[in-house]
Amino acid sequence: QVQLVESGGGLVQAGGSLRLSCAFSGGTFSIYKIGWYRQAPGKQRELVADISSSGRINYADSVKGRFTISRDNAKNTVDLQMSSLKSEDTAIYSCNAQAFTFGVWGQGTQVTVSL
């Protein structure tokens, strides 16, 4: 079955950078839309960025110009490069794979941005 495993989270100072990676297995990666989502304490989960099977990209307004999503269909991974991090970026970041009516979530990785 399809599985997603996130990595790359951690603690970083404001203004710093982190690179998250979502590793996909158990299916045909190229047909899936992959999204990065985040959920901060006490807040609803929100879309950060996603990339379609054709490579179309969508960003949340709050991360435009700071985050970059990319996919590597040879390695079955989707990365999220995060720069100029702010305290409000602190959250659990999870990736989601969606194809037709099927979707699956990873377990999430914590990103903490300190002042």
C-alpha cells in the first residue's frame, strides 16, 4: 500500500532554513498530487504547498517567496525547501498523496522556529 515518510524537521532560528522531504512508496508516484500541510497548536491544518502530477505548483500566500516545493519522479520524493523561517511557521508538517479519490497521509515531522 502507499506509504509516505517525512523527514528533515527540527529546530531552527528565525530567518534560517530547513528542507523537508516526503518519501513515497507502494504505488505509482507519478500519478499522485503531493501536498505539504501544516498544523500549529490550536489551529486547523492548512495547505502549505502542493505539486500536481504534471508539475503545477500552488503555494499558500503566507509562504510565497520563502518556500519552494519540488518533486523528483525518479526518486519518488517531494521536497519542501523553507527559507526565511518565522516563528509562525512552527507546526507539524505532513505530506499528503492524492490520486482520484484515494488519499494517504504521512506521520508528520515537527518544525520549530525559535526567535
